[in-house]
Amino acid sequence: MIEVPRALTAESDLIFDDSCDVLIVGLGAGGGATAIEAAAARADVLVLERASAGGGSTQFSRGFVYLGGGTRVQKLNGFDDTVEDMLSYLAAMILNQPEGVADLIVNSAIFDRTERPFMGQSIIDVWDDCVEIERDLKIPEGALQRKLAEYNAHAEQGEDPEFRKYRDYVQPLSEAPFAAFDCSFGAVPFNGFTLGGLKTDAQARVLNEAGRPIQGLYAAGACAVPSAPPMRCPERSRKS
Ligand SMILES: Cc1cc2nc3c(=O)[nH]c(=O)nc-3n(C[C@H](O)[C@H](O)[C@H](O)COP(=O)(O)OP(=O)(O)OC[C@H]3O[C@@H](n4cnc5c(N)ncnc54)[C@H](O)[C@@H]3O)c2cc1C
């Protein structure tokens, strides 16, 4: 049985007289990774967590990898990036397609595992074979069949030489029926959002208002990621 810790309020008569080398506030990915590293370096580590268990928003993370868009830490480390560059990078693959149309083809095994459309994409239709998909989605005859055959040949070996997906996520798309999701630019939200608040330098030291490091105070994780401003790709409707 989980023991729920006693709740303390600001008025609680709290006497805190412990001491440690490294005090970590918050047990999410940032705090957890820091605690592990500090303990590995033989520091005496104490973690304070306000919830009844660790995890924070990390436990909800879906595992997407975000890009930068010109964060301060990127700049401090010599990476030249802007929101516009990030947007055009994200959009380039799709915009380079004829009429900016991109469809995600999945087979029944993957479709069954999908709790909901990945990013709110709408499903276009379901087909029994690739010839029908090519016809309905106006893909040049044979192009999808060749692409799938090539993808499947590598996937049988657990490889994806084109996009280098991790082998656990590589599986042949052979079992019909097939479905297609509309991933065209403008049909799907390509969103960015802001995080954090604390200003840090490249060594994760928290900076005061004058921009000078506050001795002994470091920030890691979402509280220290001054991300790019929110962005959203312009609307663009699919040509039928
Ligand atoms: C639904 C969802 C999906 C996401 N998907 C992705 C994704 O696909 N890819 C991605 O990169 N990111 C994703 N994120 C964001 C990512 O999960 C967070 O940016 C990341 O987990 C933050 O880690 P953290 O350690 O900084 O904070 P958290 O994991 O939130 O940990 C902070 C901890 O600090 C504790 N705390 C706060 N204040 C105090 C206090 N005063 N005293 C003591 N403890 C305190 C909190 O209770 C919490 O446990 C997602 C977030 C959500 C919510």
C-alpha cells in the first residue's frame, strides 16, 4: 500500500535542519537525471517532491523530440537556429511534395495500435491494396507499390535506412487493409510552445536579473527551457 505523505502548508510549523551536497526540487526527468548524476559523482543528494510521487509531466511525455528554434542554450552552444528555419525545416519535406500533399499510410496492425490519430490527422479512407490507394490518392501508378516493397524489404531486417527509425518501431507494412491519414501542411497542427521561465547559462546556472549566475543554483528541465515562441503553420487546404 502506498503511504501518502503528510501534507504541509505554508503555515505548518516546519523545522528543516537536514543538510546535503545537492538539493533537488522536483522529481521529473530533469530532477531525476540530476539526482542520478550527482549520486554517481558521490554527492550526498536530497530530492524534494511536492506531489505524493515523482514523475511530474515526464510521466505523460509521448516521446516526440522537439527542435530548438533558436533557444538561448542553442545560441550559447554555437547553434544558429531561428523559428523560421525550424518551421521551414519541418515543412520542407511536405512542401516539396506535389501540391504540398503528404499522406501517412499505415496497415491494420499499426492502425489497431493507434489510440487516436497521432496529431489529430483525419483519416482519408481504408483500402484493401496499394493499387486502389494509388488510384484514389492520385499517386503515380506503381510508385507506392515500389516504395512499400523497398520499405518492407528493409523492415524485415529491422532497418529503415531512409529515416533511421529505431528498430522497435520498424515493421513491414504488409497486412491489409491499409489506411491513410492526411498529413498535408496546414491539415495537421505543427505547433510549438513556450516552456520555462528561469534564465540559465550554458552550464545550467540560474542567472539573476543582472544576468549574473546565482551561486549554487542550477535549473534543468522544463523550468529552464526558454523555448521558441509558439508557432503554427499557416492553414492550407488539400486540393481534391
Ligand atoms: C501530455 C504531455 C505530453 C508530452 N509529450 C512530450 C513529448 O512527446 N516530447 C517531449 O520532449 N516532451 C513532451 N512533453 C513535455 C515533457 O514531458 C516535459 O517538458 C518534461 O517532462 C519536463 O521534465 P521536468 O523534469 O523539467 O519536469 P516534470 O517532469 O514536470 O517534473 C517536475 C517535478 O517537480 C515537482 N515540483 C514542482 N514544483 C515543486 C516544488 N515547489 N517543490 C517540490 N516539487 C515540485 C513536480 O511535482 C514534478 O514532479 C509532454 C508533456 C505532457 C504534459
